[in-house]
Amino acid sequence: MYTKILLVVVIIILSAFFYLHTQNPGVVNFVVTRDHTYALPSTLILFAGFFMGVIVAVLNSLLVDAKRAVKELSARREKRMLEQADDNYRRGIEALVKGDTAEARELVEKAIKARPSDTGRLITLSETYVRENRLKEALKVLENGFIGNPNSIGLLIAIARCSTEAGDASRAARAFAEVLKIDPKNPYALRKLRDHRIEAGDWAEAALLQKTIYDKEKDDGLKAREKRLLTGLLYEAAAVDAAGGRLADAVVKVKEVLKNDDAFMPAHLLLGEALSRQGNTAGAIKVWEKAREKYANSEPVFLKLEDIYLKESAPEKILDRYKREISSNPSDTRLRLLLSRLYLRLEMIDDAIEELERLFAEGEDSYYPQILLGEAYLRRKQSNKAAALFHKALGLDREFLPPFLCSDCNYNAKTWAPRCPSCGEWNTLYMYSSVTAAKVTPLAAAKKAF
């Protein structure tokens, strides 16, 4: 069909040529030199130009076709190379899964030659070194890959993980920080960098990161857990300021803690301590009195009030506080034990013995009241040497601090602390006694504390 059409076109062109040639018999003289002049029919010149154009068009078409052929050949070759590289990468992954890291590395390196900027392949190559515990080589692969992919979050996270395994916490933290520069709300990097800041004791920075995590969380249950952690981190940042003597900053931060969670008892205790150290004893007592009224498990507050009233030479005030609280709740064994302890501190030995013997008669026979009663008996009999040996054997100090139990992990602590030394949870220690243990389960204690 194409040949027939071409034949028809040729016939039409030739017919047109002969027709025009008969109708235009004139010639055109072309002077090349003075001695060389050519006379050519005008129709011949016209059709010669036409055919020259056709020849140029054909040559151009051939050139385009040649270029296309070369490009297609190159594309096919590149496609074969990429397919081979993909096959090498797949085989490399299989070898890595089987544990043959040497073969995996060889195959992945071949695959990378075809795709040198493929972050997934670079991370896999580094993994072959990690499996052999060659962490420096793994990091080198990742660092070199990151130079060519400066915005690769995947490479940065791989660098952080590898640095963590190598024990380089600061490099891992820097990598997570770089991730957050690229993606400020990356949840994985936020949590990991927060954990690094916690391990480093950088509580203020950890709290800032946790604030972002808390704001992003949508699930109500998880949000409550994140808020609890945020409260603890804010508290630790305030405690660092207080320990460093930056009391004004500590007061500001601890108020932020209470704004975040007013039921966080350690913050009330720290606020009172900061005010006391600033010389504002009345303010400290006011803070602790409010906390005492607010919390069911307020024994740590009573201990703080004890110390400050005794320091102010006003023991009658704290005695009155204990007696009024116990009269309204006679079954509160813990407060009665604290009152007995206070009697011993004030050398009111007979009162201590009377209260402790009453507790024993009611069934309270745990370790702590035994120690208190033993000390009371020793003091009444004035057995100083026996008391000294007693204390030395048990390793007790002269303050007879009551035992505390963690409501989350049941850790036994010698003194109250804002954070459990065992599980790391805040606001979970409550005073322990055998009667209390029967009435207050750890879960119930945690609910009361919060």
C-alpha cells in the first residue's frame, strides 16, 4: 500500500514537472565565471530545489532514526545492567538472611555500582559489616553514602543505630538531631533523641522533645502515658536547677510541672524546698500544708513538715497536725508510725512505747514498728551500748526513716524519693506497713498517688 501511494506521488510530481516545463519554456542564465555561463530551464531549477529539500529531509530522518537506535540500544543495555543489579541485590539480601555476610557484601557492592545513590542498598551493605561486628566499616559506608544523600533520613537513622551499637552515644544523638532538622516531627527520631537526652541527664532538652511528642499523640491512652513522662522530665529539670542553687529558675519550672499535673506530689515537695532555701519558710509550710490536705498518701509531706517545724523549734505544731489527722482517721497505721517516730525524735519515749504497743495489739508487726519499739525500749532502759550495736548491725541511722514501696514494681526503698530507683517511674513510692499492704494494693496506691 505504501509503495502504491509513493508511485502515485512520483507520477504526480513528474506530471507536474512536464506540465510546467511545457508552459514555461524560458531559461535562466547562471554566470559562474566570465568564461563559464550556464543556461538552465526555470522548471528544472524549481524541481532541483524541491528534490534537494527531499534529500535533506530524508537524511535528517535517517540521522534521527540512528540517534533513536543508539539511545534505545543504550537504554536496553542500562536496563539489563539494572536488572542484573536488582538480581544481585535480591541475592545479596538472601545471602544476608542466611548469614553469609561475605557473599552478601560482594553481591550488594555489585548492585551499588549500578545505583550508587540507592540508600537502601547502602544501608544493607553497612548491615553486612554490622553482622560481623565491624562497626567502623559500617559507619564509613553510611557516612560516605550520606555525603551523596544529605537529606536521607534513612541513612541518618542507620548512622544513629550503628553509632549506638558502637557505643558512640553522642554521634547517635547528633544523627537523630539532624533527622529532626529535616523532619522536625519525625516520631522515631523524637523518641530516640529524647532517650539519649535522658541518659545524658539533659532533662530540660528531654522535656522539650517530650512536649513535641505529647502534642503529636492522638490516642488518649498513649497521650496520658506521654503526659506522665513529660511531668517527670519537667520535674527533673526543675530539680537540677534547685540542686545547682538556681532557686528562682527552679520555682518557675516546678510551677510549670504543677500546671501540667497538679497531682504530682514531688513537685509540691520540691517547690516547698526551694521556697525554704530562699528563706521563705512560711511559703514552704503553706505549700506543704496544701499538699497534705490534698493527697491521701501524704507521708512524705509530713516528713518535710516535721523537719521544718523542728528546725523552727515548733514541735508542738507538727504534733498537733499528726494528732488531728489521726483523730479523723484512726485506722491510718502509717501516720501513727510516723507519730511514734516523732515521739522518739523528741525523746517522748513513753508516748512512743504506748502508741507502738497499741499498734502491735492491733496486728501491726512489720519490720519498721519493731525497729521503732526496739529503739524506744533501749532508750527507756538506757542501754546505750546495746543500742549502738543494734544500730550498727542493722545499718540504721538515728533518724529511723520509714520504709517505702513502689506501687509499680514493688521495690523497697529506704527513703522516699520522687522517682523509683528501680523502675524509674515518678510519684510511685508510698509508705509501707503490713496493715497498709493488706489494704492498699500497688495499683490502688498508684491511683491514689496520681
